[in-house]
Amino acid sequence: MSDPLPSRPVNHETRLALVLNGGVSLAVWMGGVTHELDLLRRASGTASEDTVDDRDRMAFNVWKEIAQSSRTRVVIDVIAGSSAGGLNGALLATAIGRGAALPDLRKVWDESASLAKLLVPKSATSVLSGESFENKVREAINNISVGAEFLRAPITLFLPATSLAGRGRSYTDGFGNEFAVRDHRRLYRFQHDDKAVIYTRTDGEWDFKHVVRRDFIPKHAEGLIRAARSTGSFPIAFSPVNETPIMQYRVHPKMAHDDPASFVIDGGVLNNAPFEPVLEAISHRTLDTPVRRVLVYVVPSAGRGQHGASGKINEEAPWGKVAFCAANYPQEADFRSSIEELNSRFNLNWPRRTP
């Protein structure tokens, strides 16, 4: 006999924060997962089966039954994704922020990935046409309707990109010698929240205030489209994107660092699984009802591999495998993160010696 389901209080929420893994070849697969997550959040809310496509009604009713038996409403309130994950995440976040259903992502990707359409017009800086790609993203986002005000839910979306002109950050080692570490990371935030919290500092005192953010409405769609195109601009396949029009959404590097706008490419180059901004956003969420928080990492996996019975290591590794592994190891990211961690600990926790 199975254990009974845990009792939930009335109005209980299960809040999902999504990290969508990047990868050009994963676009359609990631779109299918995103589609199911959209069905789940709508089925656990007030939507009826009449609002979903005929082929989705069976899955919709299954999700609805699961949510009702668990006495919970599933809410997606934070999304971050790189490359294909960022594109699917942007569409899902737009649907949530506009209080609408997600469009047919299979159709979106079938049309967006058509080589015949992506080769026109020809580009002198890339194999495929970034202009055509951006127009497909624009079409998909603009096709998402705007629902009633009460259907629009708070959502925060993070889209990373990679700058071609990273600026060095200066650090000092234990001997007082300065050295620089280049930072090519870019991160853009889009938010829908009538009571978004921002922290301010006045006369040395920290305080917070509420502001209204409506970044997903059609009026602001062009910024979202440009950021989605940026995170999905796979090198060589698509030309780099000028980030000037989306500087107002950039949260890394912070504007206080005075990093100028630059050309950016695929966010998955340096940050294929952007967990850090999601964890920070979770810590800023306010609670007005009982909540169970779940962090969901959406990434394809074949499961854990089986080790050989002998347990012996094959000492002969083909040169091709070695070259592939070497080319795909993280390069600057680990070193930069370690330097930032050391700098943070030295500045905040290290006791200072006084003469």
C-alpha cells in the first residue's frame, strides 16, 4: 500500500524556478519540456480544458488531477536559460507575464530551423541570416496574446550572453601585486511584477521599495526579442548582436562598472546552466501563502553510465577524444569565479591587521 499524500494547507503553492540548459540541437526537445511545464502550471490553476488544444487535453487532465490530489497550485516564477534554453524560456516567461497560453513550440521551431528561410537574406558575417532568425523570434513572441490582468503572474527571466569585448577586472594578490581577469559575461533580466522589490542605500542605510515592472507587454517586446536573439546567436552560424538597445535590462556587469555596450554572442559559450541568478532571484521572492520551493534543472540525460565489470581504466585514449575534451573544458569561467570568491572572502571575512 502506498503512503498517503501529505496534507497541504489551503492555497498552497509549489513554486518552480527553472534553469534550462543550452544547446542548439536541443531546441525541439527543450520546447517539448517547456510545453509540458506550461500545461502543468495552467492545469493547476483556473484554466479549463476548453482552453487547450485537443491533442493536449488528455495530458492537461492528468496534470489537473495530480495538482488537485496534491492540493497545490504550481507556479513558475523564475526562469533562466542559455541558447535554445533561453529562447524557449523567453517564450514561456512571456506567456506567464501576459497571462496567456504558450504557442505551439513544435511549429515555432519547425519554422525557425528551416535552412531555406535562414539562408535569406545572405549575411557577410555568418553562415545563416541573423535577421531572419530574429524575425522568427519576433513573430513567435508577438503571437502570444495578452490575457486579462488577473491572469498575469509575476515572473523573472534571465538571459545570458557572451561579450566579444570583455573588460578586465583588477584584483590584488597577497603580495600587493595587481592583476586583471577579463569578464566576458553578460546577463539581462526581464520581469513582470506589480510589487518588484529593489534595494536602495541612502546615507549609509539600506532599505527596499516596491516598483512596477512590465517587461513582457507588447510595448517592450523589442528588448526581449533582441536579448533572446543574443543568447541564441551560436558563433559563426549567426552574426554577433549589438547590445546597445538592451542595456537597460543588463544586470551583469552592473552599470556602476562602466562597461560599454559591445557585440554579444551565444550565452551558452560561458554559462550553459545559469543557476546563480536564479538562486539570487529566489531569495528576493516574498511569501504571502504557504510555499514549497523547487529548483528544476531541465537538461537531457541518458542516466548514469554503467562501469565495466573489471573496474580497469583503458590507458589508451584516442587523440580525437583527448582533443574534444580539451576543447570543451571550461576555460576562463573557473578561474574568474575562483578569483571572485577569494576577493569576496578577503574583503568581507578576512581580519585586517592594524599597526
